[in-house]
Amino acid sequence: MRETVRIIEDITSARFKDRDYVDRVRIFNDFAERFGWRPSDYLGSEYGLTNKSNGHLVVEHGLEHAAVITFMAEPAKSTELPLSEVRILLEISYNNLVDWHLAVDQDFVLAYLNRIDPPKREQRSVSAPDFAALSADFFQSEIQRPFYANVPALDTVLIQTIDYWKRFLHGEIRCKQKNEAISALFNAIIFVRAIEDHYQLRFGNSSPSLLERWQATESKTRSLTSVLLESLRAYRAGRGGTSLLTLERLAPFERLDHSTIESLINDFYRVKRTPYAYNFALMSRHALTRIYEKYVALLRQEKIESGLQKTLFPVDLPEADRNKAAGAIYTPQFIPRFFCRFIENELPPRQFRELRVSDPA
């Protein structure tokens, strides 16, 4: 028990951030091992509540029971966080496609479901000698209860947004390779948004956002390509950033109405029907691969039977059609993790280290 108390005191101490990065990660992993969690990703305090937290740990337990654990920094208390700061924390787990968020201090652990708005919390004591509320087994037993979510998952909303704009833009632009042009546009916007969010994490909000740059540019001289390039230069992406984008494919969008482009860009900032904002610097690999499925989806024209009008307006909107042969289906990351752990437990350490992986896709 003494070792458990020491780990909790270390990980929530006011001087925790004075330690070097490797030492901080070691203490986070010690906590995970002590309470039966499997650590996935470590996020520093700069990802949320910098002055009140010591960092955040993305953990998993089994195949589906994932959570983000935030460790408060003394004298900050998880029980005293106002709603605005709670939502800052929940954006971390929400953007990672994790429903549960735990806030831990030296006395209490608060469990939040970010898919319920306003968020409801469950409070448990972690005072010695009873630390059961911090264990993965206790958490797993708690989340078995059904709940009604009134907030859609992040990947669902973003996929719906991309799907809508794909179908809308397909009918608005005139070029031979529409799919390639539309995909290049989404690539450019998401890439710039990711750099923008990473830049803000490192340097603070010292540069206008892509949306603000577009709104500030006069309509007569406004060019989507030039605004994207201006953003990349401002975020110090350099030639390496611009070389990843096929900007020449954005020419068909220069003729679009300026308000249409503004609405499109705006949809990549606020998550519709939720209290959260997109943070592409936080978004997990699993979330991004789910979203990318829509990138490689093929558009097909909806056929209207002759003589019968099934829609209010006689306009064909293309619908997304998944193509498995094109590699459009991705495996969630927790599945290969599970099999890797299984193989590691079944093989001698040296043999496991010498294994090689082949991905037929």
C-alpha cells in the first residue's frame, strides 16, 4: 500500500512537471501497471488544463473498455472544476474516440461520459487504504450499465460532414476527375487544421486560424489556394508541408461562392450537435482511419426511375459507396494490439523480438 500511495502522490504532485519527459512517462506506466490498465498514449498537460493537470493517459482494458485518465496537479481538485474546464478535458477523450474520462486527484476519482450533455459525473473516494476505484476491473464493472447518449461520436459527425460536402461539391464543380479534386480539397483542409492545432499547442493562439484568414481576405482577391498556402507559411510548415498537397487540383473550387467555402471550412472547427471542437492534433489514429474510409469511397449517381420522381427536387446527388477492393476498410487499432499482446505472451522474448509483420493490404 505504501508504494501505491507514493505513486498517487507523485503523479498528482505540484512538482511533477519539473521531471524530465522519460521520468513522467515511467510514473504514468507505473500507475497503469499498479491498477491493471494497459497504457496506449501519454499526453502532456499542454493538451488540456495546463495549470491544473500533470498530463493525461489513454488506457485500454480488454478490447473495448478504453478511457482517458487526467491526473490533477496539487492543489487543483477534480471536484472543483467548473463546467467549462470539464469540457476542455472531455474534448481530449472525445477527439480520441473514447467515451469515458476519469479525473484523478489525491482524494477522489471522477468518472465522466463525454457522450452525455450536460456531462454527468460519478465520484468515488481513493483515500487509503481503499484504492479500488482506480482499478481497471472496477471501471470495467461500472461501465457495463447501459446509458443513453445524446452526443454523437466524433467519427460519425465528421464522416457525415465529409459525406455531405462530397455530394454537394460533386454537383457544384466542373472537371473531369471530381473525386480526385474533392479528395485533394479535404486533404488540404484537414492537413492545415492539423498543423494549426499542433502549432497552437506549442505556441498558443498567436496566429489567425484558417477560417479567420478566409474571412479577413477581401472577396475580390480571395483565393482558396493562396489562403491555404498563407496558413502553411504562418504555421512554419515550409516546403515539406506544401509538397504533401496537390494544390493544382483545387482550381475547380476557386469559382465557388465565397460563403460556400466559408461554410465548408467552418464545418471543420465545431463538431455539429455537440459542445466540443475538433482538435486534429488530438485525434487518434483509429479516428482518422475511420474518416479516411470516406476518402477512398467511390461516388455513384443515384438513378431515378424513368417516369417516377422519388425526390422533392429532381436532382441526382451522388452517394458514397464503400469499395473493399480499393482498401477502404480499416481494422480498429485495438484489434492488432490485442493479437500482438497475445503473441507476445505465447512466445519467448527473443523469438518475439525477431518476428516480422506482413500486411497484405
